[in-house]
Amino acid sequence: MGTSYYTLGIALFAAIGTFLFGFDTGIATTTIAHNSWIQYMGHPSKGLTGAVVAVYIAGEALGALTQTFVGDKLGRIRFMQMMCVIVTIGTVIQTASINMGMFLAGRALAGYAVGGLVGTVPIYLSEISAPHQRGLIGGISGCGISFGTMVSNWVGMACSYANYGPVQWRLPLGIQIPWGIILFIGLSTFMPDSPRQLIRKGKVDKARIEFIKIRRDLHSTDAQEEFALMHKIIEYEMEREIKSYKEIFRLFRRRAMVSIAVQTMTSLTGVNVIQYYQTILYKGLGIGPQTILALAGVYGTMAFLSNALTTRFLTDQWGRRKMILTGLSGIIVIEIYAAIMQLKFQNSDNKVGKGFAVLGIYLFVVCYYGMLNSTTWLYGAEVLPIALRSKVMGLAAASHFLINREACLPVVL
């Protein structure tokens, strides 16, 4: 039980990194819906409004690629610390923005940082968790995303009741600022480094100390034996070190392509389009501004609850592959239903029909966040050898963000 509570605590704290991703992604949904933001920014065109999303996602892709090239060199802790500094700068710039250019610069910086964090946190958690609880511990990174989405939507709604003006959108943006600092402090003080990463750097004694700290469920002798076995496996892998992408795709082509394909295909579900522009979908159904923000809050709540419940009770018990296949199958059916309902009742006065249209959006969020959100990031890391995780997961995350960027742009252009 010791390792469960200790590792669970570390995982929850590390999930601040993915919480920032979910919050900063979600806060754009309510920010661009506030008339006070639209007026302050000089009534930006649809193209500029789309750029709020596009530059953020482009930043995410660059952050993910940075993880690919320097994640292993810096190590999990140092890389996440660097991203904490950048995300804090980005959120400060967004909050203090006095024009659209400054706001977009802040979005790009924040996107860059969370793009690096969202790919690194699940790798870090998978490397510090015991095999029997890897689904739970690794899945917490995905729950951080959905929790951030939920909080951002409710904060956005609450701040809409503030007096008309910049406080309506500056306060929600400002709430992000402390979290990067808090995570940086945790990374600098009590959070353990990845024993596997330390062994790869030749710091065996430090790796042993960290491993024993993490695996508190094991007796001293068992911990030493398990550490020795892990040490031998990593040394064996290092003797056959793969340093070029040509070798990766020659020797581990199937694993690499699976990791990348899972992220690419899940982004094609349209999750970011629905997340960012659900307010536009609700508006198209003739729903009022305050109700729209409330519906967005319910959307975020359902995302988090479904994500948390399946992470706790399904990921380790049922398996990653079954969850992904079930999730994708369900989404195909749900999106057909949602599209028909939206088309049929968008311009009608049928309130019951409009309710069924909203139901389609909610069914989507339950299916996506319950089955895919945590599972895809965890599965993508687990199918790869340790030495390749940062390199390939960076590419997988970049593909996820780039596909999302292309999918989101046509909505507003």
C-alpha cells in the first residue's frame, strides 16, 4: 500500500503539467466567447480568432518536437522544469495582453510549453510506477487534462458574471500563472527522478535510491533484486542503442508507427474542434450566452468524471487495446448521430430536438474522455522500448497537434 499512496501522490502532483494543458486549452473556449474580449481586441476577424487556436496548437507541436530532441538529454525532471518556466512566461503574457499580437505570442509560448509537458508527464509516470498499477498511475496524466478542461469551463462561466470588461477574461487567464511555479518547486524538491533514466545516464547509485523510495511496497531484498533486474535490462538495451530515426523505423517500425498512428487517429475524431468551438455549436442551436457557458461547464465536468472513473476501474482491469477499439467504435456512431441532430434542429424551434443535439455532444465527450484520452498517451508510451520513448512520443504528440491544427482552422476561416 505504501507505494500506492506515495506514487499516487507524486502522480497527482505531476499531473499539474497536463492540468495546465487542459486549462489553457479550455480557457480559450470561453475567452473567445466573451464580448468584452472581442471588443477589447478590436473585434478580430474570424481568421484572427482562429489564430488563437492555431498558434497555440502550432506551439504544442514545436514543444513536442523539442521533447523529441532534448528530452532524453536533459532528463524528465530538467525538461519539465524548463517547460514550467516557459508556460509561466506565456500565461503572464496572455493575462497582461494589451493587443491581439501580444495575446497570440502568449498563446504560442504557453502552447510550446504544454506540448512538451503533455508528452513527458505520461512517460515520467510510466517510469516511476509499479507494473501492476501503471494504468492507474499513467492514466492520471490524462485525468489532469480533463480536470483542467472542466475547471477552465466553470471558471470562464463564473467570471462572465463579473462587471463587463477585461476582468471577465483576464482573471481566468491569470489563474493559470501559479501552477507552473508550483510544479517547478515540486520538481526541484521532493519529486523523484526516473530510475530508468538515471541508469541510462550512468547514475546507478542515485537510481537505486530513487527506486527504493518509489517501490516502498517491496521488502529491502526484493527491491534490490528487482532493481538489479531492471539495471541489467537497461544495460542490455544500451548495448544495442539506437540513435538515428532511420534505425528506429528500420528495427522498430511497427511499434513507432503504432504509437504515432494512435495519436494521429484520435486527433481525427475532432475532439479539439468540439472542445474549442462547442460554444459556436450551442449558439447555432439558438441557445443564450449564459446557458452556453453553463453547457460548456457541464461538458468539462462530464469529461473529467468519465476519465477519472475509467482510469480507476477500467484501464488496468480491461486493457488499453480494448478501450481504444471500443472508444473509436463508439465515437463513429455518436458523431453520425450528433451530425444528424445538429443538421435537423439547428434552425428549428423544436426545443426537445435541440436537447437531443446537445446530447450528441455530451455522448461524444463521455466516450472520448472515458475511453481514449488517458489510454492513447499511456499506450503510445508502453509499446516503445524505454530508449525510444521520448523520441517517438515527441513525434506522436506533434502529429496529434498538427492534425488538430488543420482540423480546427476550417471552422473559423
